[in-house]
Amino acid sequence: MFRFIRLPLVLSLVVLSSFADPKPNVLFISIDDLNDYISPLDNHPGIKTPNFDRLAQRSVTFSNAHCAAPACHPSRVAVMTGVHPTTSGIYRNLFGAHGPRWRHESVALADAVVLSQHFRDHGYYAAGAGKIFHTLQWTSGDSQNDPTAWDEYRGDPLDPISPDWPRPAITALDQNAGFVGKRPLRDHYFGAAPVALRADQGDGPVVDWAIEQLNESREQPLFLGVGLFRPHIPWEVPQQWFDLYPEDRVVLPEYLESDLDDARSHRRERWHKWVTDNQQWKHLMRGYLASISYVDDQLGRLLDGLDASPLAGNTIIVLWSDHGFHIGEKENWEKFALWEQTTRTPVFIHAPGVSRDGERTPQPTTTTDLYPTLCELAGLPIPAQCTGTSIAAQVRNPAKFDDRVSLTSFVFPGDGTKASHGLSDTQYRYIQYADGFEELYDLQKDRNEFHNLADDPNYAAVKARLAGELPRGAVADVKIPTDSPYHRGRARPAAEGKSEAVGRPL
Ligand SMILES: [Ca+2]
Ligand SMILES: [Ca+2]
């Protein structure tokens, strides 16, 4: 009798409250090429990222999050569609697009619903700014954004960042002057220098525009995508950020001379040779750190803007980067590898009244998990296209991690269309390359991935267990669909370098 009366009452309260509670807004922040040097993660010596600390205090830190692919385009398409490269076949950067050519690059993505569109389909107003899908500062109009997935986008959605970034006077100089050998990339894009930015230049106006959106009066809940471009190269930010890092106090990453002897070549050793031949390592590290502090400041402005807006208190915040980054670790620069230094990416999630803010979780996760997670946190259905698994349970309880592994996949130059894969559990990192070469690292004992244990019989069981987690039936690398209406061919400015063919990772 008691239960008979009580059940309908509870149900009706649930129904009433779901009507009474407005849907949470979503602040979706994407940062380009940001690695784990920030203070809430590895805390690189001397780094100054107070606003990432502030975000960590008001969210759950996913300290074991990994990109789906270690390059901008495939990583971002995977986040925005929830479809992993092993299903879509998009593993690499593919240039020469003007629009969502990825729908034609991958048959699996032809009808995929973009994350922002999914929120629109469920009553949200979707606004976006900056680099969310792939584009570069120096490839104007080469963008894979889908303008139809947003109600509103700042500026030209198919050229969202290139008009914002000026170049310093250094571009007038011969980039090889005074240096041994030839600088990687042209026009100092692989370089660091102070640049004067007006208030309407750089990532600043993207944040200004986002803050305006947060203060716009609307009936609908807001999905706001904010894509910040630094610390992507070139490391050109105002002098004040360089001043935080006097070059004589810059600390280089821990480094082992013989490190690559037991690891597969990433084919970028020549970049590292140019750096060391010319004593540029500390200078470039300084530029990367300065660029991180610049973007940290933009994050702080955005959080201030949210807190001062009518949406404060009812907004989910998710921040992610498209992959990690090397500053000479393993003689590598940038990304395009499968070591943890490349694949580990900052992920922070705050959900009002739900997240255990200030805590961190070792839950292995891949950024394709973000789409279903946001659906669950906002009470939206999860589209069938999603290949990831929600981590909302770890947002609620960071200590309750499960035994899933992360998965990052990439097709290296020279491997044809066959993918290589890297995965992490809470202790180990295992990589299996397309040619069968294996690497295994115990990250609790060897944070720097110096010592490959793949041939150590003591680790045979660990290796077998992790190899058992490799994807089965990973699809082959896709080709550029030159008949796509979004294909515009080789429209890349000379600045990008003749040696980098279209379709090669950059
Ligand atoms: Ca990137
Ligand atoms: Ca090694």
C-alpha cells in the first residue's frame, strides 16, 4: 500500500523537476597543441598557468586522457562526430578543403551529426568561434568546419582564424640567416618571437565574442564552442608572456641520448638536429611556454566572462586539446607520434551540481568519449554513430574508474594505408606499429617512456593483455576525395613549404 502511493508521487516529482530545471548550457573549449606541461598535469618546471589551476579546482581533471589521433584534423573530426579514426579511416591531416570534406573522405561520416548540431536538434542554440575543426593561421580558407552545424559562427566559419593573426617583422628576414642547415617549415612558422597584438587580434577577439554570446538574452540553452589557436606554432605572442620565462631559466625536458635506439623512428629527427645544431632548444621551449601562458590568460578571461554572465551556475564546462606535443622529447617536435607525450591531452569537465570539482581521475579515456559524455550530462540521447563511451560516471565519482583503455591511432608516412595504434591503461603504454614493431612502457616507473619493455619476458603477460585490447578491423586510411564539392585542391600558400605534399601530416 505504501509503495503503491509513493511511486507515482516520486515519478511526478521527477517529471515536474525535469520541466522546471532549465537545461544546462555548455561551454566547449578547444585548445590547439596544448600538452601536459600545464600546472594541473605535469607542471613543467617554472610554468605559469594559474587559470588552468583555477579550472582544475572547479572541474574534474582527467589526467589520463588521450586524443583519438595525433594530428589536428583527425582528432577534431573524431571529437566533433564521436567517431574514432579506426571506424572513419581519417587518421591524418588532409589539406585543401573548404567545408566539411570529411563527410566525403569517410563513408562512415557521410551522415554523421556534428556535436553542436546534435545539441541544436535538442533545443539548444549553437554558437562557435575560432578553431574547432581543423584550419591553420597560414592556410586561409582551408577549413573543414561545417557551417550548417551552428546557428552562428564568428567571422567566416570557413576561415575562422587566419585574419586574426599578424606576423612579426621577423618574416622579412632570411629564415636561414645565421643558422646551420635549413629551418623546418618556411617563414619562421617553426619559430618563436614576440608579436604586438591589438585587442582585435590573436585569440583575444574570439574570447571577446564568446563573452558576448554568454550575455546574449535567449530562450534556448546555449552550446558555445570556443576554439583557441595558441600554443600552436608559430610561437608568436606578446612580449609580456616571453618575460615570464627568461631564457637562462628555461628548463628542457628530461632527455636520454640513446632513447630512439629501442623505439621506432618518427622521421622528424632532422627537426631536432636543426634545433640542437643551432642552440635553439631553450628558445623554442620558451616560445611554447610563453604561448601556453598567453592562452592560459585567455582561458582566465573566458572563465571571468562566464562567472559575470547570466549563465554562471548552470553551465557545463569541457576543455580539451586536440593532442599533446613534443619539445624535443625523443628528438621529436610537434606531434605525429604515438608516445604518451603526443597522445596525452588535457581534459577538464565541470557539470553543475554533478561533478566532484577539484578531484582528478586516472580513468583512461579517449577524446571520442566527450560526445557521449556531454549528451549524458545534458540529458540528450547518444547518437548511434558514437564509438566512445561516456565518462559521466567519472565526472560524478572520479575514484570510480573502470578497466577500459584509451586508443590513439595514426597512419605514419611510409606505412601505406595501415594504421598504428597506441593505448594506455592506468599503468602502461603499449604501441603496435603497422609493421608489427612494438613498444611497451611502464609509466609508473618510467614517466619519460625511455625504456621499451616489449621484448622483456617479465612483461610478456602485460603485453599480451594490452595487445588483446587492440582494435579489430580498423579501417584503412582514406584518400582525399577530389570530387567532393568541398575539395578545392592545392591552395596552400608558399609559406607552408613545398616539401610537404597535400595529405602529408604537417
Ligand atoms: Ca593541433
Ligand atoms: Ca628508448
